[in-house]
Amino acid sequence: MNPVNYLYLAALLFTIGATGVLIRRNAIVVFMCIELMLNACNLAFVTFSRMHGNLDGQIIAFFTMVVAAAEVVVGLAIIVSLFRTRHSASVDDASLMKL
Amino acid sequence: MENLIALLIAAPLLGAAVLLCGGRRLDAVGHWIGTVLAAASFVLGVVLFTGMLGKAADHRTLTQHLFSWIPVGGFQADVTFRLDQLSMTFVLLITGVGSLIHLYSVGYMEHDERRRRFFGYLNLFLAAMLLLVLADNYLLLYVGWEGVGLASYLLIGFWQHKPSAATAAKKAFLVNRVGDMGLSIAIMLMFTTFGTFAFGPVFADVDRTGQGKLTAIGLMLLLAACGKSAQVPLQSWLGDAMEGPTPVSALIHAATMVTAGVYLIVRSGAIFNAAPDAQLAVTVVGAVTLLFGAIVGCAKDDIKKALAGSTMSQIGYMVLAAGLGPIGYVFAIMHLVTHGFFKAGLFLGAGSVMHGMNDEVDMRRYGGLRKYMPVTFVTFGLGYLAIIGFPGLSGFFSKDKIIEAAFAKGGTEGWILGGAALLGAAITAYYMTRVMLMTFFGEERWRNAPTPSPAEPSVEPAAETRGEHAEPHPHESPGVMTIPMIVLAFGSVFAGGLFSVGDRFLRWLEPVTGHSEGHSPVSALTVTASTLVLLVVGAGIAYAQYGRRPVPAVAPRGSLLTRAARRDLLQDDFNHVVLVRGGEHLTRSLVYVDHTLVDGVVNGTAASVGGLSGRLRRLQNGYARSYAVSMFGGAAVLVALTLLMRAV
Amino acid sequence: MSAAAVHSLWTTAADPISKIQAPKIEYGQLSPTLIVIGAALVGVLIEAFVPRASRYYAQVFVSVVALAAAFAAVVALAADGYGTTKAHIAAMGAIAVDGPSLFLQGTILLAGLLGVFTFAERRLDPAAHGNRVDSFAAQAASVPGSDSEKAAVKAGFTTTEAFPLLLFAVGGMLVFPSANDLLTLFVALEVFSLPLYLLCALARRKRLMSQEAAVKYFLLGAFASAFTLFGIALLYGYSGSVSYATIAQVVDGTVTNVDPALANTMGNDALLLVGTALIGMGLLFKVAAVPFHMWTPDVYQGAPTPVTGFMAAATKVAAFGALLRLLYVVLPGMRWDWRPVMWAVAIVTMLGGAIVAITQTDIKRLLAYSSIAHAGFILAGVIATSKDGVSSVLFYLAAYSFVTIGAFAVVTLVRDAGGEATHLSKWAGLGRRSPLVAAVFAVFLLAFAGIPLTSGFAGKFAVFKAAAEGGAIPLVVIGVISSAIAAFFYIRVIVLMFFSEPRPEGPTVAVPSPLTMTAIAVGVAVTVVLGVAPQYFLDLASQAGVFVR
Amino acid sequence: MSFPLLTATAVLPAVGAIATAAVPAAQRTAAKWLALVVSLATLALAAVVAFRFAPGGARYQFTESHAWIKDFGVRYELGVDGIAVALIALTALLIPFVILAGWHDADPMETGSRRWRPTQGFFALILAVEAMVILSFEATDVFLFYIFFEAMLIPMYFLIGGFGDHAHEHGEQAASTQRSYAAVKFLLYNLVGGLIMLAAVIGLYVQAGNFSLPEIVQARANGSLHMATGTERWLFLGFFFAFAVKAPLWPLHTWLPNAMGEATAPVAVLITAVVDKVGTFAMLRFCLQLFPEASKWATPVILVLALISIIYGALLAVGQRDIKRLVAYASISHFGFIILGIFAMTTQGQSGATLYMVNHGISTAALMLVAGFLISRRGSRLIADYGGVQKVAPVLAGTFLIGGLATLSLPGLAPFVSEFLVLVGTFTRHPAIGIIATFGIVLAALYTLVLYQRTMTGPVKTEVAAMPDLRVRELLVIAPLIALLIFLGVYPKPVADIVNPAVRHTMSDVHQTDPKPEVEAAK
């Protein structure tokens, strides 16, 4: 099957993730959407690696996962602390600072 | 010899410096310092005069180069003095009459606590006036020209606490500035035409350039002359200038400064001779002014303003003569000198009268003063006879010559100008007789004088401001005041004869101004005869009106012309409406424009940027997701742009 | 460890083990980064093992020493000629050791050092329960206003983790501008971003805002890095490699041995263009360029001021470094595609930052917008695409970072009951109360405004000059106009400080410890020196202006 | 390497400024005296420059040149021609009077913190301005000039906004707000001008590759540096705009009335008599020499603008209610004359313009400082609040009148010489413009005399009845200025001789020669 389709899939996933970031209020969900985008990237990497017949892409995918994990650690810490303070994980509630 | 010329100016200048910077410690002796220095300058002048007489007629011109003043490229202005017969005449007149009036002022200003400063100003005036007549180039002349303007400004406004005086002074300076504009433009024209503005070179090159340029220069010089000599249309300041102390009126606004215009025209004879159109303009101005002044003089009840009108008219004669070219130059100057004597005498007389009458100036509250102040009466009377041109007295000779010259111009112009001159003579006789009668004859109207109606514009406000309506006790003035009057009276009686016998004055001045006998359509005899007839007529009418009938203490309403004449023929109203009002509106609207438009544009830009900022600021609404949207949009645009760039 | 290295391992794995050659790592040349990261790890250990009472001192000591040592190492490398003659690519093509990276690393390290000083400041806040406190939360985990927080404060806890976090961030920033393949770039990006997210959340006062800032920064940052990553993926897809050199060759079309797959993807410019755009967006996000700037004011306002100062200075340096390398090393071949785009971005950034700043009422937000405007100015230099462009940007970054840290350090001094008094209205009449502080701040503002005889002017002139020589005259004109607009609000602050009457309830100016004083003093000194006698540093920058390829 | 005279002339006040600022808060008087002494020492140095300057010698003298910022092609290059010497002398001459006149202007009203030292600041700032102005007159390197041209805004800004006369019809609060408005307006106008010039400076560098004025002029002369017509014009406009704001030329003038109105009289003098001169000076030195062709191209427009400034400024002066604003608008009119003279492109015009800068400096200083003394007595700037002052304070009135007469350029006083030269210089090339400009002298008489009449003459107002006459310090300020006005009016030759050669050089740079008089042309 033509690997290019995987690229389309990746692009689709990426767009879905981005849209999710834009439309969802809950910080956790937003964050998950971001993770989705990262995974879309991974898919793209792997596909390209397959197309080019070298393994860089696959290795990068591993790196990405690690980075994503690190992001989870940091991100959840922040989001949780926010949640504990405000008893809501809605991104829109966090709008003290504006203008 | 020529090294003395600078001293002529230095003496009064020193006086001015000492008196003005000296401070109060000089109050006691200040006036004498001033007088002595003025006299010193006169003596010096006499010495130079005798020295000059000793020389051949065409070697009498002395020049003294002091230093290079403004050297810039081709523009070379030097401080150089030139003493020839013409300037000599003026030096003697200025310093002579000047010294007399200094003397007179010692008495007149006795009770003024600022007398020292008054003398300082007088000395300053002498210095400036001498600079004016001694300058060897137009720029230096310009310095003197404005210098006398400054002195006149200071002296007219000497009683600054009187708003009227301050206003009059300002008006005089401003009107003169308009004239000065003419002079400076004339100088610029000379520079562009001849590359210089020194008398000698300019006159030498006159024939090298076109008539148009010369006419322009001539007209500009005429404008300057109009300002300084109170000729129509720049005459309006002279009447108000009477706000100044009377000695000032006598010296500056009768004898010397106001005649500077005549000097300028005569001095620039070479230019005018080559520019007939300019000459015609000069004669017209002269003729108009001599009638204008005369008419105004008829209507005034304020003795000084009446005299001012007459001054205007007499200078009109001189300008007319000067405009006639070589036919008239000499007589213009001659009339100028004789006029210097008798008009100064008349003013001093008027001053003496006011001195005796608690500074009352309204002739309608005089009357019958001859027995209270005999000396004043006699000297004033002689001056009167002289000015109306009574046979044998100075005015007769000088004025008669001018009228002849006017006819001698030939053609219709000649007739018109001559006619005007004749008519002027008649009116002169009328108004002077009127003054004479109202002041010294008739019943004593100053007893239980009623307060004048404020509506009367000719009554000077000083009378009210000082609030002296108590019955005055007329008395003769002290010696320091009468002596100058007597001397001047002698001048006004004999000067004319002295000059005319054997054409002395003509031959004296001819080398400078040149002279040519015009061929008059009417014989000199007829002119003289008709002058005398008109003289009698004028005086007769005046006698009929003011000598026979009693003079009302409050002026009757009078005919339209009379009322117009009282208001200086409405010139001030015109100026007020057109210039003052218009100017005020212009400036006010400009202030508005500057604030709203010029400044507004800038402030508007600033405000709009601020507004834009305020609007953009709202995008920063604090919602992380909207930030994300902008990022996403931004990314999209970025991608699109990049692709687009490759596409194009 | 770079992908290429791994790849070579993999492909040779089939052969006998003896054939495996260990990847070659030039530790000496990577020493700055290694020192800092190592110190950060030590910091973690300190948190684990050193008794609470002495942690603060230990952390400060370690951080200062480490940063100083790293800076010394950078200087040594530069002196050794790695900036110029011996410049080359280390760590199997992962890290470039050349002029720009050394210059920027030096700048970042100094900024980090001053940052540590401001972090360690403990005299400003009133002592809580008899123990001095810095501007970091007693215990970030405890809910604001809760009993646990009170207890933490009572117990005199302090978040000394801030220091290792800062060190990690610095470590990442050191790698970021010198990264020579896209993977390293991405990793470095995350390595310095994540600690910053955390640091933003650690404020002692106004914790709600602090946490909000952290959330916003984190979400948007992650969002942006996702885009970057996708861009990287596309570029990788286009060129079949992530190493700058290879990509550059592919872009230029000077690549040798083109296999069919590569030929296929090479033909597809969309990959290249979109990839470039997305990576560019990630970097522009970090440098706070319009329209990717909207996090800046909120984060700058909410984060603890020392963090803001450090972040504002160092992040910009690192990010612009990376941007320069990307555009100059990887994409010179497609200059004609990205230059117009950058033009647009630079213009909107300059104008947008300057205009919106006019109506700001909070000093930290004001400085945030000014930093946006400055990003625009620097972009003007980036666009020049000439050696002068590079060196001018380097110089500008150095000048700017010191001014920024100094300015924010001054902001920490002006305090009232609620902590720092950042609302502009409270600054009224400061010049009367404490002329010295006001004067110092005025100097920084004038430098921001680019008044002659300050470093700001020298920098601005350098970049505009480079841009003009690069033919971007309109850009210069717009830059000049926007700096005129910018001048307006800097002046506004000065007016406020000097010409308006002091408020009775106005703030007090705390007397700082030598630490903050040093930071400010250094800031002023550099500002003036770079303004009056910039030649030496310009030489430095222009020597360092060459990228290794 | 001879003694760096020019550097010394500028460094001395700079050091003095720092020293003055460092004087402890308590020793206010010490600071004043220090500043005065320093300014006098500077005057002495400036005098040395003026007397050692050889008019016949090289174009730029006492030159110094050191490397500064190689990368920007900037050198520390100083050198003075006659024009610069005249203006440096003027600056150094006026500063002591400014300091003396402002002796009590900065005595602190309110008590700030113990470090709040307004007095020290005031005099330090004045000296700082002096240093920067002198340097900008001396700089022959465009960039160096630009730096001080911009930098001098900052001390000026603090002088305007920080110290006003505490007399205001709407009270102190309104006064301070208006002051800072004026200060900000001043700064922004000049900053915008300066930044636009910055763009042009950069453009110039791109064209020329260095900033040395003599080198560029020479390169342009021998054709080795060619500029496209369009480029040259744009650069010219960039430079001219900045100078026109500074000068100020209509319609960029509106900052001046605010600044001069709100600032104390000495500061106002500093603005109009010293700082603004840098603008006109720079037109003469940089615009004409760097961009001769563009200058000629722009001349018609500039002449018209200058003409508008002359008439417009004078008319607005007539319409003012505020003494200081009146003087400000009068200055706008006079700057119109200066610019007219510069762009008349004749020897008379440019020499006249240079003399005008000097004379206007002195005359405005005289008028403005006396006005300041007057205002400090009555505590109001409104003309309507005065009347009959000459009765109670004759000396004050007298000096005020002389200042006024100088402003209306009465012959015999210095300004006449320069004004007439400008008029003649303009007339020889553009008669119409010359004639219209002469209307300015009538208007000048109008606003001056109206001012004098309303304030000094008439019945004595009760508020001024107790007004003391000039004190010794004040007399010390005014007397020398008046003496100078008279001396330069009677014997301007020394200054003219210094200026003329420089003007001749400039004329040759713009390839212009004076039009020949008609008769000579005929011969």
C-alpha cells in the first residue's frame, strides 16, 4: 500500500489534534490533543523513514516519545496545581491576565 | 577739517549715553549737560561752515571714512560721512534749532521728574538726525533714519503713563516702519542694480541702467519719504504725535525730522531726474498732502493739531518742489529751512501758551491772551505772518518760489500743481489767521470754562486725565523759554530775505542739487500778485468767522467736511476698519488655526495611534485558546505565504 | 547522540562486533553544556540529600560556580580559535562549535549568571517567620492560601529547585543555537522550555497569576513545538535526513548520490516549504514575533519577575541563534522564499509590539510588548542575509539581554504591601522618592528606546545598517517609525517617574542585597559601555559572524 | 599631536556637569558657583578657539581624528570652520548668563527624599547640554554629530519638564501637567525628526561607506562618489526634516511655543538661542555640503516655507496673550529669516544667516531673560496682568525695551545687520520673496511694541506697584548682553571676517555664485 496514505493520515491526525486544542476547554483534553499532534508527527516520521529507507525517522519517533513523556510530567504537574487551586481544569477560567 | 565731522555726531551721542546710563545722580545737572553738548555740536557746525565758505564752490564736499561696517562679499557698507552744502545746511538747522529747543525745554520740562531722560532722548535724536544727513551711503542713512524714528517714538511716548501717548508713539513708529520698508527695498534694488548703495557710485552709474529700475527705486524712496514726512497716505501719525511734549513737536515734528523725507528726495535727485514717472508721483503726493494738511488744519480746535496740519501742508509744499526736479530742489530746501524757523517758533509759542494755561490745548478755551503773554504774542505773530507768506518775511520768499516753480513745470501738470499750491496758500492764510484770532484775540473764553463734550475728538485727553478745569491764570513764560522764541522769530522774519537777496541760497546749494530755471507760462509777478490776493481773501474769511463773531466755547456741529476734517478726513477710521480690525481678525483666526489645524494634525495622529493600540489590545483577551487560534492562523498564513512566494 | 550516528551503528550491526566504532564525542568542545547539565544534576542530588537549611547556599554556590566555569570554558574555546579557524561540527554532526554558537553561549551563560543572582535575592520580601525568603513559592505543590501553604511558609520552606531548573534551561539554551540537526534542535527546545514552564509557576506572591501564566505558556508552548516537530518531519521527508548539512545540500540541489526515493520527495517542494514554515513558526513563537506573541505579555506578567527577566533575555538569545542557523545554514538556498515572509513578520512585529505597548498599564506587560517590538528589530537584521546581518544580530542580542535583565531586576525593587508594585500608576514620582533607582531605570528605558550613547542605539544602528545594506530600506524606515512610536511609551514611564507628583500611598523601594545590585550594576555598565565604546564587542561579533557548514 | 583644544572645550562642561551633579544636597550654593565657574572656564576656552582661529587658514581647523567605531565607519572627528567658531563662541558666551539668570530657578520647593537634588541637577543638566551642543558644532563626522544631536534631547527634556516657573494661572498642578506635556511634545517632535534622520544617516552610509564630512564632500566633488538623483533627494529630505523640526520651520514649529512657554526663562533661552541653532547650523553644514544638488532642487519649497514661518510666526506673536509664547513665535519668525538666508544661496544670505544665529541668540536671550525677571516678580506670564511697569521699575523697562528693539532689528543693534544681509541676499536672487519677507520687519515692530506698550506703559497696575527694579545679579546678566548687541551692531566686522571664508567654501560646495549687479553685467 502506498506509504503516502500514511502521510495523509498523519496530516489528518495532526489537524484533528490542532482543532481539538482550539475548541476544547478542559486543559487535560487540550493537552491530550497536543499529544495527538505529536503522535501524528511520529507517524509522519516513521512513514518518511520507510520511504527513504533509512532509520533516522524511526529513531526520532523514539525521541519524540521521550520528549512527550517529559512534557506529560511537567504539564500534568502544572495542570493539577491549577486544578487544585481553582477546582476546575478549564483553560478559559484561567484568564486573570488580559489586555 | 573733515575729522571733525564725526564729532558733530559724537557730542550729542555722548550726551545721550551719559544721561541715559548716568542714573539719578545726574538729575540735577542733566538738562544742562544735554543743552551744552547740543550747543557744542552747533558751534562745531559753525566752525565747519566757515571753513567751507573759505573754499571754492565745487571743492566744498568733505568726506570722512571711519571704518568698514558690514563687509560681506560684494556687499560693502562703510561708516563714511559726507559733508557738503546740502548736509551743511541741515547740520546748522538741526543743531541750531535743536540747541534753542534744548534751552527752551529747560524751562518747559522744569517740573517733570524725568527731565534728565527727556534730554537724553533729545540728544539721541540730534545724534541720529545728524547721522541721517551726514551719511555717505543709503544704509548708514537708514540707520539715522530709524534712529530718529526711535527718538521720536521715545519722545512722543514720553508721558507713557498716558495710554494715548503710548498708543500715539507706537502708531508713529509703525507707520514709519512701513516707510522704512520702502527705504530698505530701495537699498536692495540699488545693490542689485549698482552693486553698491553709496551716494557717489550710485549717482555716477544712474545713466547705465534702465528707467524701470530707477522708477522703482524712486517710488520706494518716495514711500520712505511719505512715512517720515507724514505725506499722504502715511500721514496719519503726525496728528497723534502731538501727544508728545511741545518742544518735541517743535523740534522733531515741525523743524527737522519730518523734513527728512524732503532731504532724501533732494539727496537722491540724480535718481529722480532720470525717472520722470517717480517725479510725477512725488509732485502728486506733495500737492495732495499740502491741501490735505491745510484742510485738516482748518478744522482742528486743538492748537497743536492745527499746527500739525499746517506742518503737513508745508512739507507738502517742499515735497512738491522736490518733485519738480532741478527747478525746485533749492526752493524745497529753502522753504524747509525757513519753515524750520517759523514753525518751530509757532510751536514754542503754542507751548508757551499751554504752559501759561495749565496745558490746555483747546483753542476754544483761549482767547484774548495777547495782553497776558506779550512776548509769546509777538513772536507767535511774526511766525504767523511768516507762514502765511506776508511780503518780506521768510515764508513769502520761499513759498512764492515754489508756486512759481510749480507753474514752471509746464503743461497741464504745471497748471494743476500751481493751482493747488495757490489754493494751499489761501487755506494756509485762513487757518493760521483762525489760530491767531482764537488764541490771542476775542473775549477770554478760558474764564469759567465748561468741561468739553467728550464726543469732541479734537480735544486731547490730557485735559481730562489731568482733571485741571480750574480757572487758569495765564502768565508769560520764563526767560529760558522766551529767548529761543525771540531768536526763532528773528529767523522767521529775516531768513527768507537773507537767502533770496542775490540768490545766495541758490548759489550755495546749486553745486550739490543743480538748478535750472523753468520757463513759467505765467510771469513771476502775476504769481506773486495772485498769491497775495488769495492770502488776503483767506485771512479775510477767517476774520469774518472768528474775528467779528464771538467764538463758541463748544465747537458747533459743523458741515460734513468740517466734521470729516476734524477726524483727519476719516483716515484713522479707514485704518481702523481695514488694518486694525482686519489684522485682529487675521491674527485671531491664525492662532485658532495654529492650535487646531497645525497642532491638531499631530495630536490627531498620536490619538489615532493610541486608539488603534486600544483596539488591538482587546485581542489580548486572556483566553489561551484564542491565543492558540491566532497562532494557528499565523501558521496557516505563514505556510500560505511561503507557498505563494514560490508560486510567484 | 545524533540520528546519523545511530543509523551508522544499526547498519553496521550485521558485521562482526569488532567493526563497531564508538561514536566520537569531543567532550572538550561540548564542555560548557556538559558542565551546566552536570551541575543541574548535582543540584537535583542536593535537593535530595542536603539538609533543607543549607540547600539554598549549596544550590547558589553550585549554580554560580557551574555557570562561571562554563563561561570560562566558552572563553577558552573561543580563545582556542574554535570560534573562527577551528570551527567545526562536533558530536558526530549534532553540535556546531563555531563563532555564533560560542558568542551566544557566552551571552546566555552571563544572562544565566545574572539570573541566578536575581533568583537568589532574599532581602526584598519581608522576612516570613524570621527566615528570609526569595521570590519563589514556599511550596509550589501547596494550594495558595491553604493551611499547607501556611505551614510550609512557617517551616521556612523554599523552592530551591528553581536553581537546577534554571541550570537545565540554560543547558538547553546552550544547545539550541548550536544544534546542527533538527532532532537536536527539537530536543534542546524541549529541554529549555520545560524548566521554564515550571519556573513560571513558582511565584511566591500572586500565585494564581503565576500558575495561569505557567498553564498558558505550557499549553501554547507545547502546541508550538508540535508544529515545529511536524515541520521537522516534513523537512526530513523532503530531504531524507535531519542533518543541516544534508538538508542544505538537498535544498541547493548539490546533493550527491540521489536515490529514487529522495529524487521523488525532492521533487515535492510543498514538503520543503510547509516544513520550513512550520519550523519557522516554532522559532518565531519562542522569539515572540507577531502573530505568535500573545503568550508573551501574560507570561511575563505572571511569572516571578526574576524568571521573567532571565526568560526574556536568554530565550530570545537562544531562539534567535537557532533561527539564524536554520536560515543561514539550512535554507540559504531558498532565501527568496523565506525573506519576503520574514519581511512581513518583521513589519507586523515591530509595529504591533510598539503600538499595543502604548496603552499598557502594567510595567511588566509594557516590557513584554517592548520585547516583542525588539524581536521585530532583530528580525530586520536577520533578513539582511549577510555576514554583517549575523554579527549585528549577535551584537543586538548581547546588548538587549543585559538591558532586559537589568530592567526586570529594577522592577523587583519597587514593592508595596502586595509584593511588587507593577502597576504604572504606582510608579508616579519615583524619581522624587529614590532618584538613583529611577535614574537607573531611565537609563534602561533610554537604551530600549535606542537613544544614542546607549547600547540600544548601537544595536539598533547595527541591525538597521545591515538591513539597509541588504537592500531592505523600507524595513529600516518602518523600523524607524515604530521605534518612534516605541519611544513614546518609554518616555511615558520616565515622565511618570520624574515629572508627576508622588502618591502618598505609593510603593517603597526595597534596598536589595549585593546580588541584585550586581545584576543591575552589570546591566548599567554593559549598557553604557556598549553604547559609548562598542567597537571591541562589534569586532567580537563580526569575528563570530561566520557559521560552520 | 597638539593639545586637543576642541575636545577640551566640550569635555570641560561635561566633567563640570558630573561634578555639579555630585555636589551633596546641602551645598546648593556651592553647586551653583561650581557650575558658573565651569561655564566661565569653558567661555575662556571658546575664546581661545575663536582668537586662535585663522580666517584665512584651512577650512577646518584644530582638527582631531581618532578611530571610534570602525564597523560603523565612524571616527571621532572634530574640526571647526568660521561658522562653527561663531556658534561655539555664542554657546559658551550665553551659558554663564543662563546659569546666572537661573540662579534661584531650581531652589527646591517641596522636600523629596534626602537624595533629591533638583538644584544640582538643574545646573548639571545645563552644563551637559552645553557640552553636547558644542560637540555637535565641532563634529565633522556625520554620525558623531547625529549622536550628540539626539543625545542633547534628554537633558533638555528634563530641563523643560523638571523645572518650570512656579507661576501659573491655573495653579501648580496644572502647571506641572502642562510642563510635562510640553516636555514630551518637545522630545517626541525632535525624536521623530532624529529617527527619520537616522534612516537617512544609514542610507548615507550605504552610499558613502563612511561618515567623514570632508571626505564625502571631496568624494562627491571629484565624482568618485556618485549618488542617484532620487537617492540624494531622499537622503536630503531625511536630514532636512530633522533640522527643520529642530530649527523649527513651519509647520513643524508647534512644539516651540509650548516648550518655551512652560520652561523657565533661562531654559527657554537655552532652547531657542542655543539648541535650536544646531538645526540651522546643520542645514548649512550638512544639508548643503552633502547634498548640493538636492538642496538646489528643494530650495523653492524651503524658501516658501521659510517665508510662511516669517509672516506666520510674526502674526501669531501679535495674537499671543502670554509673554513667553509671544517671544517663542517671534523666534519662529526669526528662524524663518535664518533658513531663508541659508537657502537664498548667496554670500550675503548665508553670512547673514550665520550672523543672524549669533545675534538672534543674544537678542532673544536679552529679551527672554528680562521677561523672566519680570515674570518672577509678578508671578504671571499673561501680558494682561501687567501695566505701567516702567513707572516703578524703569531700568527693567528700559532693558526690556532694548531687548525688544533688538528683536525688531533696529539699525544700530546687532540683529539689524544680519537681517538686512539676509534680506539683501534673498532679494538678489528672489526679489519677490525678499520683498514679502520685508513685511516681517513691520510685523516685528508691531508685536514688540504692542508687548512693550501693554506691559510697561499706561497707568500702574496695583499688582505691579510694589515691583522692585532689577537687582545687581540681574543687571550683571543683562548689561553685557546689551553691550554686546550694540557692539555687534556697530562693528560686526570681526565676526563677519571669521564667517565669510567658511561661507565662501559652502557656496563653492553647492556650485553657486552671487548674481552680478546689473551695471557690472552691462559693463
